[in-house]
Amino acid sequence: MNSRSAGAVILAALEGVSLTAEEKACFQQLPPAGFTLFRRNLAPSYADIQTLNTQLQTLKSPSSGPLLIAIDQEGGRVARLRAPFPNLGPALHLAGSARTPEALLEIQNYGFVVATMLRTLGITVNFAPVLDILTREENVAIGDRCFGREAAHVTERAGAFIEGLQSGGVWGCLKHFPGQGDAAADTHESGTRIEASLDLLWSRELQPFVSLMPKSPMVMISHAVYPALDPLRPASLSPLIMQGLLRQQMGYRGLIVSDDMNMKAIDQAREPWCEAIVTAIAAGSDLMLVCRELERYRWAVEAVSREAGRSPAFSARLEEARMRVENLRRSGWQSPLES
């Protein structure tokens, strides 16, 4: 498998509000699956953002469908686009934290409005909603990004948001599987362990995912370690969690998406970082997020290509991931449990 194919399972990123000559040359030679946009990429003018996304689409391979243009627009503090983009505040407090029919309709309509504006700008994926359950109040990294403190509340309220989002024409993504609300540390800064028992995970953390997987074409994997599921590896590197639990036990057929591989829960030194990219794909991840540094994108493409040339088993897994990503890019939305 060549390097162009390896890039097709990676979501890249830019450093500024426009493509540099070096970025353009790299992405023309090694086309990615798409891009994740951050605040550093968003010009004050919405028209300029739209122009950037139109330019990014010119980098796509002719046979692969439109690039995925993604953003984290949860609302509250995790909102890359600023006013006048609609932001009704953190998920925990949307619609007065209620789950009445009126509250759920308000959340659904909010998701629809967010999607409509994202589509206008050329953005097709929103990495939302958060399905984590706020069971540890001191977990400020997740905190009010959760839709509730109980599984049923999260399921109903997040379900309303993703229904509105996707009715408005933007793909949602359930995160952070298998549930990160009980984490004691922020995976942006370090590794963390979630010590919940298997029974507790099934009765609490996993319930929103069980209920909402049919609604979403993507699930994002946490970098936390879950000893009850895999005592040795974070979920993002674990075949037991991605293949065993999510694919086989839970029957999910959509995209498995890594969290940002530039988080400090993953060793950032070149050799172990490249090894983590390869391990994550081998373990079941279909779409890898490399959210900073063009050089790291090149490292990732090189490492994936090298492993595919060395290992027939990895090459087959990579082709499976590539086809899953490209099928989504070429098609309209459908339930991942029916695909």
C-alpha cells in the first residue's frame, strides 16, 4: 500500500487561517481523509472560513469523495467558532438541565441550527455530543461538557442533540468511548485510569453508547485506561475494547475514530508515537486524528506505509479502515448498525 493510501485514514490539521505552501504541497502529495479545524484556523470573517474549506476540498483525491472537514463545536467552553455563531452554553445546562419533551425539543432544535451554520461554512463533521456521564465532579476536563450525571439523562439529552445535528446535515460523533466522566486526570496532559468494575461500566458508562450508536456514524475512543476491560493499554490502543467490545459485543459498524494523538496521554517522542499510530490502527481505529504539526502527519503516513509493506495482516486492516472512511465520504448518512 502506498503513502497516498496511508494518508486516507488520517485527519490532518493546519497551523493557521490559510494553507501554507508547504502544507499545500504535502497534502497534494499525501492526501488526508480531511482536516480538523481549531480556533487557530478560524479567521474572524465567516466568509474567509468558507473560502478556506472550499480550498481544502481541492486537495481531495478524485475517487475518494469530499474531504471530511471536522470541528469541536460542543457549545460552552468547547466551541471553536465564536459569536455570532450560536452557543447556548455547556451541555450540562442546556434547556435548564431538564429532560421534558419541551427541553429535548429545544436541544434538538439547537443541534439543527448549529449544523445548518456549520454546513454553510463547509464543515461536515462535529465531534459531538459528549456521552460521558459526570460522576466525578472534580473532573474539570470533562465537567459541564456532559449532558448529565446519570446515564438516562445523558442518553435522552445527547440523543436530542445528535438528532438535530444530523437532521441539519452534519455528521455527529459519540465520545469518549467507553466513557470518560469518571476520569481523575485530563488526557490532554497525562494518562489516566478509570477503575470502574465491568458491571458498573455496563450499567452506567456504556448505556448511552448502547442506546445512541444507531444514530451516529462515528465513535471517538478515549485515551484513558480501563483496567476492567484492558489492564495494559488505553482504550485508544486496545483491540479488546475496539474490536472485542465495540465491534463484536456491541455490533458497531461505523467509524472508530481516535482522539487527538497529540495528547500527552500518548508518548510524544517520535518512535513511540509512530508505534502508537500503527498500534491504534491494528487494534481497530479507522480514522486517526493528528491535530498539530505537519511533520507528525508525515511521520504517521511513513509509519503506516512501512508497516503495511511489512505485514500482510496490517495491510488488510488498513484497507478495511480506508474503505470504511471512504465509503462515508462518498455516501450520505445512514445508521452504522445497518451499513
